[in-house]
Amino acid sequence: MSFLVLEGLTKRFGDQAAVDSLDLVVEQGEFVSLLGPSGCGKTTTLQMIAGFVEPTSGSILLDGRDLLAIKPSQRGLGIVFQSYALFPHMTAAENVAFGLEMQGVPRAERSQRVSETLALVGLAALADRYPRRMSGGQQQRVALARALVIRPRILLLDEPLSNLDAKLREEMQIELRQIQRTVGTTTILVTHDQAEAMALSDRIVVMNKGRVEQIGRPHEAYEKPASAFVAGFLGKTNVLPAAVEQRNGAAVASIGDGSWPLPAEASGRVTVSVRPEKIAFIDQADCSLAGTVRTRIFQGNHWLYQIDTACGLVTVIRQNAGEMMPAEGAAVRLTWRPQDMTVSPAGQDGRI
């Protein structure tokens, strides 16, 4: 039996569907991220699981039980908010112990569990420190410990790293994933950060305008996006106009002065999206697009290019392997493999 099942989950605010017929199955111990732009319905979905928002329709089952029939305080869920919501007048240990006190856990057991959990998040030495004397990363760890100490059946994370600077956020992503693997708690993360979702998750749920665009492992969703929206939202992508025609019984896409065999059936006017790191420079080939280097930027481990072409500006990322690279103003030809294209009907270019 699946651990957490959302079936036909819908939330409407008047005529507006914040979440529209969402179906999702989460297995025990899995780390799943709800990913999408602002207003896509990801936070509303999390709030319905937590019990803070009542669904308009649909069901939520946790280990076969109807979660909607259970009060939020009795669902056994741990929650970490974007603001951390720590009590400023309590020490780290007192903040972590608060949920156990509400559960009536005996003092001796409470003290032991608080100590163990603070050690788990690397804060054993700061048990007596107040939040105002802690860094953002330390406060985030306290909030995580407070959620974990009650041994929740599901850990819900609502953009918990968004208030941290870039370097600390990256460090905390690694720590959060290690902690989740150590504890094994089923975890659902809400985020708009594509890199964060792909770094942390077993699977990601890409949402757009209240509906699911794709559910899959991060690598699969990035390499094989189910739609132009997913291709455009998961990292950088180039969107190019193309015309499809049949040649010798096969579909061929004309892009600028080049042509590519299509990996799937298509016809008429389409758009193709190609990720910058999939594009290479080549001397001459049928599957290539002519252009001129507008900008070349060195970024240490890679070069970032902007190329003027008949199809518009194309971004290219090439790893720094030590070889000579085209200079600004140089005439170049760009190529990529047919299987690296995502093809969509014209007008559905996945731009955000």
C-alpha cells in the first residue's frame, strides 16, 4: 500500500482553481519536491496536507487513513516554515522541546530526545542559545530539529532555505539531504528553486497554474521534459522556431539554415528547446545553425556564450577543457543531437 496518496485534490477560491485535480503518490521514506513558479499551487497543496486549508474536493490518504477526517494537530506531521517561527524567548533546546511538551512526553525522555535531535542537526553545543544570537543557518537547524523531534510521519518543508544567502543555502541543502537520509522521514518540500529541488529530491512534481506538468526523478525531468514549460522552468533553455516537413517518409525540422531529424512525430510550425550545455561548435554539418558570437564570458569551469542567429539569440555553455574557444565576433556553427530537442506546438515555448 502506498504511504501518502493525493487523489483528485482540488482547491478553488471563488472561480479560481489554485490546485486542480492533483494526483500524487508518495512512498514511505521518499523525498518529494513540489516545484513551480509563484501562484502554481504548491504551497496550497502543502497546506491541504497539513490541514491548514480545506480542499474543495478530492482525498488525502495517509497509510490508508483519511487524513481529512483528522484534526491538523493530530496528523503527526512535522512542519518547517519559511520564517522558521521560533519562539524568541526560548533557547534552542526549549524550542525543540515545545512539541514534546504539548504531547505530554515525560521530562527524562523529552530531554534525551531533544539532545539527540540537536546533535543530529549539529547544534549540540548551542542548546542554551537564544534565536537572536544565532545565524540564519543555525535558526533553520533549530526549526528542523523542532519538526523532527516529534518523530513525524511526514516532514513538510515550506521554502525553508529561501532566507539564506547562496553559499549557506547550498551548504544547508547538503545537510538537509543527509539528515533526511539518516532519519528516513518521508519529506515533502515546497520550493521555486529548481537547483534546490533537483539537488534534494528523489522525485520532483513540476506544477504550473494549479496543475501537474510532470512527475519524475530530477535527472529524467531535466533530460526528458514532458512539456515546453518544464523544459523552460528546469534550468536554462533555448527556444527556437522550426518548420517540420516530411522527407523520404521521415519528419525533418528546419531551423535557420540547418535541418534535424525529429525524435518524435510532428508537423507544421513548431518550437524546439535545446539546453545550452547540449550545444557544441562545429566546422560544418547538415545539423547545424550559423551564427556570430555576440558575447563570450569566462566563468571558471565553463564558458558562457551568446550567439546571434537567424532564429534569435542562442545561449551556449561549454566546459573549460583548455582548448581554444571562438572569440567575440567570430562566425560559428552550432550543433546538437536530435534527441536533445524538446518539440512543442508553435506558441508553446515554455517561457516563464
